[in-house]
Amino acid sequence: MIKGRVRAALLGLFVAATAPASYAQYTTDWLANTFGTLAAHVGNGARSMWVAPEGVIYTSSRWDENAGGVALYQNGATLGTIGAHDEFQGSAITGNATSIFVALGYSRAFGSGSVGRYNRSSNTRDLRIAVSTWTGIQNADVITGLATAGTLLYASDYYGNRIRVYTTDGVWQRDIGVQQPGALAVDGAGNVWVARENAGVIAQFSPAGAPMNTIQMAAGARPSALDFDAPTNQLLVGDEGPDMNIKCYALTGVPALVGTFGVQGGYLDTTTGIKGQVGDKRFTRVVGIGKDAAGNLYVLNNAWGGDWDLGRNGSTDIHSYNSTGTLQWTLQALNFEAIAAPDPATDGANFYSGNTIYTGTSGGTFLANTIDPFSWPADPRLNMNDYQRGQLFGQLVVVGGNRILVASGQNPDTFNFFHFQPSSGYIAIPDGSIPGKAFNTNTKVTAGFAIDGNGDVWAGLDRTNQIYHYPLTGFDANGKPSWGAASTIQIPRTVRPLTRIIYQSDSDTMILAQGIAGSWDWTAMNGHIEIYHGWKAGNVSAPGPVIDLTSANPKSIAAAGHYLFVGYVHTVPNIDVFDLDTGSLVTTLTNSNPTTMDVGNDVDSMYGIRAYLRSTGEYVVTKDNYNGSSVVVYRWHP
């Protein structure tokens, strides 16, 4: 066992170590979620929303690690969840006075394409309706819209090209043929409105299913959410096309656009903010709209960043507005299986994940979404077929005032590079990947990766037993980086098979971590870490010190200043801190402040911790917390 575990005492805003005097103080904080406790955390990845008349909000998500997939909120607070964490698809939800109806996720028992009815009093499922014949689709939405009116339930069967109409007790009534139907709403006369997102069309059908009016939106518009506002007799349409706002159509006679809500261009607008900057009415991707009986408007955003299973982009962003359009509160969960790196350009005040930027404390402030799906549609962070389940883990360096962002997945063998330029604000512009053309290799990275403070890239390419060093050769006029041809060096035999690389350019220190020989799991560490001082100066064979960890299952390492930080998987939430000069354990970061704050149970990712030494001498260490859809932040003073 590691000696000298920290005993924590709550003292004001600090967690003070009461073990040996050499142990230092640290504080514990979090980012990317409104609430830092597991019970109250805002749910992960909500993609649809229904608002009850009394103001209770129901959202649906494909995945939440430690809560049900349907989350309930009211007045800016969490009310609990319904179901299991992987029970729902996340694509559609609606309700009435007694029940909610939710698109169910793929099940081995009944496949895809079903809707579940849940009692709003007991929060239990009492009916399953098999809507679609497309029952074999696991990672795409089959049910893309739901709405209720009186005793009827309407469901969009996307691949069946139809709206299916049932009683709320699940008795089929009729079908309405619609190509690729999406979000639904029913107006005061019982007419059905259907969003055809890919066509930029909203089609109206009579209660009997006869075609009526069609709203043809502007080129590029993508109607992603609908809500009928009875007091104004208006149809509210969330547009996740370039306008990124809500459009209001009067339904008296021929539908007519009578207004909008939100900044045109949303978070990409440059007249009211910096491109990429989110805010009050600077929407990202509107996926849910609802009003309560008091006239409050609720908008659900799902910030850009796609994944193969539709559930792990970790973005829930609910805005509440009063009847005059004034923002009342927000609820945000902006991280799932991801990490945010402290930004050297702001001395660790800002934090960059693979797709978002945060700042602040106690949940932090959501600054920006760094993806522009219109200017850069081939951005790898938008790739829904990404086998690595998204590129949400951020690594960041600043060279000569130029930021280089590296985004990767949970256990990556591919790393994507991005730069920033003044004309694009907070938007990260794709520059290529390793493996890829930018580095002239097709070989996966399975023996460690690092980008150092000079922007140089170090990569252990698969089955080569070599470390490849790609020097940064400079930036073009727009800040785009480029790298030269690699030099190679044999991996020291004492640390083969290699699985982690860290190179500290300011001190010429190389840190190499060994994997498990003969294991199928190339992402695993065996606990043997070698530190080489003077690596570029020629010391590539005499490590000193060597650290052999005694805690089980090390998973992620990071280094800053004079210290190495180690996180573990399937064991404890602790981060052990080791001295890079002596190899000795210095302290363990484990406690939470306040004591109810959730710090997760482990680090289930290769690059799930980041570390930075601020100019003040404070170390900022971030840790992925998929339990609470947040990022834990330790601030440590040696």
C-alpha cells in the first residue's frame, strides 16, 4: 500500500492534509456541470425534452453512467430520474397529465423502434408500444418524434417513412405517410405538424391525416424541434441550421413567420460576441423547446460534437426564460467521458476539452463550443461513425501565442490536431491527425503519445519498438502548425512494451510508462515508470529515478513542473503525486470539498488527467468524472 495517505479535514474552503508536514494543501472543485454532487448532477447528453404545464422538465438521453436516462428538473433544480442509464434512445419524448412517452433504446429483447409509456406518479414503465418494423438498428434514431393530443399518441417512424397514430393506451389508429419524419407537434385544432429536418420542411396534416400546408424554410435550415404555443397560436421551430435560433410561425390561415427568438447565427454570430461563444440567446444546437402554463420558455441545446452511439457527447444545456424573454437560469452538463486541459495562455484560468471551453469555479462557466459544423463539416469531432466514440479528450499547448489543441477518444490510437485564428474566434480548425497525411504515416499510435511545450509530437507507433519525434517547424500566417519528418529512437528494453509517453521540453525530461507484456490490452499500464533527465542531451538508457507503483491498475499519467500525477481505474478516485527527481510519493489527492462533492470512482481513460503549473506556483490538475458528467479540478500548493 502507498504510505502516508492523506487524511482530509474540512477547513473553510481548503482541504488540508493532516498527514506529515511535508504534505501540502489542496482544494477540490469541478467544471462542466451545474451541480457537483452525484445525486443532483445534471444528466448527460439530453437530446429531447418535454415540459409539463406545471413547469416540470423531462429530458431523454441515450446514456448517463449513474442515473436514469430520463431526467426531471424544475426551477433550476434536479428532481430525480426515471429508468436505467441505457434504457432510452434519447431521440424523442412527450407526455400528458398522467404519463410520459419515450423512445426506447435498442434492446436484445425487442430490438429498436419501440416507445415506452411511464407513469408520472410512480416513474415506472407500464406499457411498451412496438412502433417500427426497423428493429435491428442499434446506433441510429428510429423514433425521431413524439407528441400527444387528448387520447392520441403520434410517433415518427423515420425509416418507415410514416407517422404512426395510437391511442395513449397503445392501440393503433392509422398511419400518415411522410418521408423521413422528425420532430412533431399537434396544434389546437388537432392538426399534426411534422419536421422533415433534412429537407428543411415542416408539413401539416389534418387530424384524419390529409396533407394541408407546408412550411418551406430557407436553404440550409434544419427544423430540429417543434412546440405548439396555444396562447399565441404559434408553432415554435428550433432551427439547427446556420441560423441557430427559434422561429415563430403564426398558424392563422397560411402559416407565416412572425418572429424569431435567439441571436441569428447563435454561438457562431460575430456581431454580439466572439465566434464560438455561447451565452444567453447564443444557442448551439436546439433540440428541444417547451413552454409551461405560466408562459416560461425552455430551450434545450446539445452542443456540437458527435459520437457513434449518440449519447456520449456529454452535452445538456437547458435555458429557462420568463414570458418577456429574460433568462432566468441554466442547467448544464457538458462533459461525459472526456477531460479539459488547463490553458497556458490564460495561466490555467480557462480549460479546453475536445469540443468545449470552460472557465471559473463551482461548476464553471461554459465559454464556447469550438466546433463549426458549417465551415468545417469534415471536422472529425462530427464523425458519427467514429469507432473511438468521439474526440472529446483535450490536450492543449501554446507556442509563441499559438494554441494547438489535440482531441482524442477515451482510449485512443488516433489523435486529431486543431489550431485557432483570430477570424474564427473560439472555433478550432482541423489540421490533420496522427496517423494521417500531416505526419506521413498510417500506423496507429499504441505505445504512447505526447505533445510537448514546444509543440513537438512524440508518438509510439504500433509494433515498431520506436519513439517517433516530429519537430514543430512553425505556423503559417493563420496559425496553422506544421511538423517536420520524424527522427526515431529505440524504446529502452527495460520499459517495453511502452504504453505512455510524456516529454517535458522545459527540463528535457522524458517519462515512459510500461504496458503489460503479452496482454491484448495495449492501453493498460503495469505500474513501472522510468524517468530520464537529459533525454535530448543523450540520456536515453539510464533512467533515474524509476517508480514502481504499488497501487493497483494505474490508467492515466500527467506531469507538470517537478511532479508526476497518476490516476487509477477500477479501484479508487485518488491521484497520487510523485517527485520527478526522487521518485518518492509526495501526496495523494482524493478528498472533496465540500465533502458531498462527487470526485468519481476512477479514471477510465488513457488521458483522463491533465496537469499545469501556474505562474503562482499552484498546480492545477483536472480529472475526468464520468460518474457526475463533470471534470474534477484539484488546485494544489506544494
